[in-house]
Amino acid sequence: GLYHSYCPKQGIITYEVHADPIELGVDFAIPCGIIINELFTDALKHAFPPDLGYPGTMKISMGIAGKNYRLIVTDDGKGFADGLDPRKTDSLGYTLVDLFVKQLSGTMKITKKKGVSVTIEFPVPKNKK
């Protein structure tokens, strides 16, 4: 739904979803859903402004890396302005992302290279494999 709302010209921005077959309890699934929603929306709004109309790709992946879940949201859009750290702005989206990452006892790494990549890792509960 977000894709169709923010991309009036279908096909200019493509997206890929790669997810390992994992089960998340509701305590993890809801925060992950909100995190993905915020990062995806932010990229659609800012990485590929409709007035520029250039093509791009967004990728979302989720899996297990060692003892952690790993969620990665990337885009090859215009990237952040030099010196901008979205975690240090008044952005409601990144404030929510940061809040939910902390709730999951996770870490977040933002890489700004040919677009933006956000990698979030949080521990797999001990009762999960």
C-alpha cells in the first residue's frame, strides 16, 4: 500500500523483499513491522522525490545472523545530506525506529554510501533456535 501511495508512476522505483523463514512472537513482530514501515516510508518520501522521477531500488531483508535477528533496509536513492544524522533530527520516523530498536535490545547502524542502508540487529530470544 505504501508503495502505491508514494509511487504514482509504477515501475520507476522497484523493491525486493528477502526474508528467511523465521517466526517472530508478537513482542518482536509488531516493533519490526513499525520499523520496516517507517524506514520504507522515509525512503519513498526522501530518497526518491517524485519531482526527480529517477529510477531506484529498495531492498528489505530479514534473517538470522549468529545469535541475532538482522533486518536490513536499503535504497539506492539520493542519500542523506552531508553531515546529516537522522537520529539527531526531529524526524518522528527515526525517533520511532530508535525507540523500537531499543525496545528490542538491538543496535542500529546507518551507512550512507550510494543511497542509505540501515542495519538493525537484535537478540534471538533464548527459547528460539
